[in-house]
Amino acid sequence: MFNKFDADELINKIENIDLSILNSEIDSSFFVKNRVIPVEIGNDSIFCLSVVNDYNTVSNIEHITKKKCNLHIIDTKDFEFFFDIFDKKSILTTSNLNLISVQLDDDNKNIKIISYLNKMIENAIIRGVSDIHIEPFKSSIRVRFRIDGKLFTQGILESDLYSIIITRMKILAKLDITERRLPQDGRITFEFNKREIDLRISTIPTIYGEKIALRILDSEFKFKKLNSLGLNKENLEIIEKEIKKLSGLIVVCGPTNSGKTTTIYSILNNINDESINIVTLEDPVEYKIDGINQIQI
């Protein structure tokens, strides 16, 4: 299939690649989010697969790993096959999340959907998903993930599972399970892989039932270095230069879920130093940063 490896050897390498030998700033979630498959890590290079030759992604990999990225472009069908193998591997290497617990009176159907919901949230955290949408329709339930501002269908469920899902999600967020006509908002904070996750849950009535939206705020995931945001070299150098100035104004703009909050917090984290006084005005404070005076307005 490829000049470098045959298909069986490629599968074996993807399933057994050890990303822990790379820089601690890059892990499987980085590759999953950027839709790149790492295959082989050498002393001074890393061999990867993708469907597009994205300069920014290659530049970020090389900058973080300090290795040359040899990116091999393959067709979409082959990529999806190998990406599915890598994506499943990244999920299996994490601890199991038991956010939604099983009750004594739960039957097999309830237990299966609870397992699905736990795995869904766990998978979303690993892949760097910002939002999960659970949407009821006439004959099905659609589950979508928002990654880098775009929504992707993650799964289609049977409509008869809806009552189990909405009830468990409301209980999780401490919402009123009897209220179906008005929007509701709740939140829960929990620990996953030794880091704090803030899950904000909202419901809104639709003609087929209440739609559920989950916003995932991962304290560790968001505090990234500027060089891992996906900026090209020129823009990265401009930002690094501007944030060192004693005065000035930086405007960060873009549509919902385009990365504004991630960019701003990364800048704050970059300049956070005991030699300067940093005060923020936020509505709301989404992430807490030690050493910075954050004010919620």
C-alpha cells in the first residue's frame, strides 16, 4: 500500500506507537484533533499520515517535538480506516470514566446507555471536544461533537432511549427532571486523569423533546503554550512580540468556538510572572490561573 510499510505493518505500528517518548506537551489528543496519524518515531524525525499537507500542523509538530515531520498524504478512504484504529487506541489507553453511575433497579438497556454516555463524555475530553449536542428527532437521537468550531455527527441512537438519556443528564446536572417546557442550566465539576473538568449542561425544549448541550471546560487542556495553538510562524512571532510590550491593545475576535478563549488564556499563561501585576475582568471566569487576579463581572 505504501512505499515505506505494507498495510499489516502499518496497522501494527499505529496500534503500538509510544507517544510518551515525545515532548510532554503533545499526546494522542493533539493528533486526533488535528487528524494526523503518527506511525513511527525516529531519533530526529516522525513519520505521519494525513489527507492534507497542512503547513501549520506540520510546523506545530516539528516545533513541539523538535523532530522533522515526514507527512505522507493518503486518500480519504484509507485515512479514515487507519484513523479509526488510532482513535480507538487513544481511548483505550485512558482510565474509564464513571461520571454517571448505575442504580440497583437499572435494567440492561439502562446500563448500556449509561455506559455509552460515560464513554461519550470520556471520548470527547480526550479528543479536545468543546461541546456535545444531543438532539432528539422524530425517529432518532443525533449526537454531535464540536471540534475547532465545527460540528460532526458522532452517533445516531434509537429514539426510545431518549427518556433514559434526558433523565440521567438532568440528574447529573441537578436539574428539575419534571420541568420540560423551560430551558435549564446546570454544571458539575469532576476529576479525570488527574485534572479538573467543568461540565456545563443546558436543556432547551424542541418539538421532539429537550435538546441537551454539554460544554466541556478542561482546565489542563486549555492552558496551552502559544506555539501549540495552530498559528503559523509569522503570526506566532507577531503575538509573541506584541505581548512583551508595556502597553497596547490586542483584539481577539471570531465566531463562537473559534478559539478566542483558548487564545486569550494562553496569552495570559504565557506572560504570567511574579514580576508583573495581572488583573482580568471576565464574564464569566471560565478557567482559574494561579498568580493572576481574576475578577468576575
